[in-house]
Amino acid sequence: MIDVALVITSAAALLFVARMLRGPALADRVISVDGLVSTIVIAVTIASVRPGSGVVESTVLVVALGGFVGTAILARVIERRGS
């Protein structure tokens, strides 16, 4: 069941990457990067459920915090540019 969840999460990550490469505006790209980071957090969380995995929950928190801060900074840049 964990493998199925990881496959579905990987498909979502690929769709976010496609949107990032294709997005016409900078805001589209920022939203897709935020979605990609969220998908990575979900994938790491799913992988940490597997018995014997060395993934620690603090890794998930660091990645999620980094994604939030990065999105907030890019939103500020977009707001100042006016596009």
C-alpha cells in the first residue's frame, strides 16, 4: 500500500514539474514549486511510515519550513514586481 501511495505522489510531482516548466507567468511557476515541495514533504512522510526507514520526522519539518519561507519570499518578489 505504501508503494501505491508513493507512485501516486510521484505522478503528482511530475505534474507539478510539467506546470513549472510550462507556466506562462512567474506566479504559476511559484505555485507549482510550492506544490512540488508539498508533494516532496508528503512523499518523505509516506516513506517514513515504512518499517526500518531511517527517515526522521524532523526532516519533514525542515523541508516544509524551507518550502514555506521560499514561497513567502517569492510572493513578496512577485508583489513588488507587479506581475
